[in-house]
Amino acid sequence: MASTSIALCTYNGERFLTQQLESLAAQTILPDELIICDDASSDGSLCILEEFAKNAPFIVRIFKNKKNLGYIKNFEKAIGLCRMDIIFLCDQDDYWESRKLDQVLNVFDTEEEVGMVLHGFRKIDLNGDPYIEAEEKYGVNQISANQLDKAFRSNSIEVFLLPHSRAWCGCMTAFRRKFNKIIIPIFPGKGHDDWILKLIAPLSEIRFLPDPLLRYRIHAWNNNSHEVGNKNFKYFLQRFLRRMNALMRGHSKRNFYRLLIARIEESKMRLQHPELLDIYKKYIKFFWRIQARSATRDND
């Protein structure tokens, strides 16, 4: 069986951290190591982590950032520190079902061509109770993961990347460490999970397991990295300011896809799905036209 690393990033997560750590220790197949990067927490997170490490049934390596890096750079650091064959990304406030490692590793062990595995999830609220909301959207229709066509379950590229790309949370994914050489450094202007998915997808097969192997905690919209809930004026103002700041730093979608293509081509790895590179190139042209029209209006 392939060896496993869990890359856990923490930041002021003391409220839910113990529950998450307990769920990792309760896996039917234990990981080989847990890599933890704490992003300069000011609460009791580090104490919880250090206490857990004393009696954990696997290796725990804790790294403390001297200053806050932000979640993208913190995950980049954690991923780079992983030493085992398969890397599982882990958030501090979720809860893993006990057979998550077992079921995901079974795919990697039986299908060598698979480079990444995604799986279903259940939403929970701050108290751990079911979060009542419409089902996740796949394509045009609103359907649950269990209703996905069998072909989609076995090859999620069609679900998540064709004909339009769809974001997927990193806590629901695992991938082979051999891809680290093209993943790192991570593009700083977009989520690390979207970056990883779109880099690995053209280079390998991707599998989707519909079973809900994770309880995904939903916070108030202004406390989550991915904002949810009622979207008021403050939400749209913050989003606008973030986008302006990103553009000033060169973190546009156009540059995101441009760097994706460059990274894949520089890797010299064999393409499993070359059609995805063609889609990325179309995205670049699309965003170029938008920016060109905007520049024309500004000069009028």
C-alpha cells in the first residue's frame, strides 16, 4: 500500500481542531505522517497540536510560521514538507469519516494511472449538525454526488473541468507527491485547490468517489476562506477590493491560466488529456479580450 502524508494547515483553530485531530487518529488505515504548518496562531492551537503529537499513533511534524503567510502559501509549505507517496490536504475545522484514507488509497493502489482522487462530502454547521442548503451543483442541474452518472464517478475530469471548469475544495482531494515538482510554487492569486486540480488533470487520470468521506464545516460568510451565506454590500465591496488588489499584483485569471500552461509544458511530463491545454488557451484568449475591451473603454 502506498505511503501517506496528511498536510494540515492551522490558524487560530482551537475551537474545532481537537475534533479534526481525533478523526485523523480514528482512521481504519493510519497515515504515515501528519505535517502541520501553523500560520502564527495567537490562540491555543499550538498547545492542542503539541499535546496531540505526544501520543499520536503516527509521526507528527509541527512547523510554526514566524509570521502569517496566508492559507495559500501555508499549504504550499505543508505540501512541500510531505515525504510520502500520497498527499492528503486537510483543513483544521472539518471531520474525516473513518474510512476516508482506506477508500481513497484503494484507488491509488489499484490504478497506477490515477494521479488524483476527489470524493463527496456532507456539510455541517458550527455545532456539527447537518447544514441545510441546496445540494452542490454539478453542471446545470442540482443533484447530489450519489446521483452522478457511473462514468462521471470513474473519471471526474468531465464533471469538474469540461465543458467549464468548476472549483473543488482541497480538503476533498488527495494526489501523488510526484506532482509536487510542478505544483510548487503555487500561483498566489487563486485557491491552491483549483491550481492543483487543473495542473494534474491534463497529466493523469482523476477519479471521483461519490461517498461522503468528510464532514465539511460551513462558517458565517465573513469567516470562511470561501464566503457563503447572505451576500450583502460588505461582501461585494470586499470581493471588489480583493480583485483590484490581485490585478495590481498580476494575479489575474489570464495569468493564472498562462502559468498553468507554462508549468505543464516545462514539466516535460506526458499529457494524458491534451484537450485540457486547448481549453486553458481558450481561457487566456477570453480574458485577454475582456481586458482589451476594458482598456479601450478607459481610453475613451
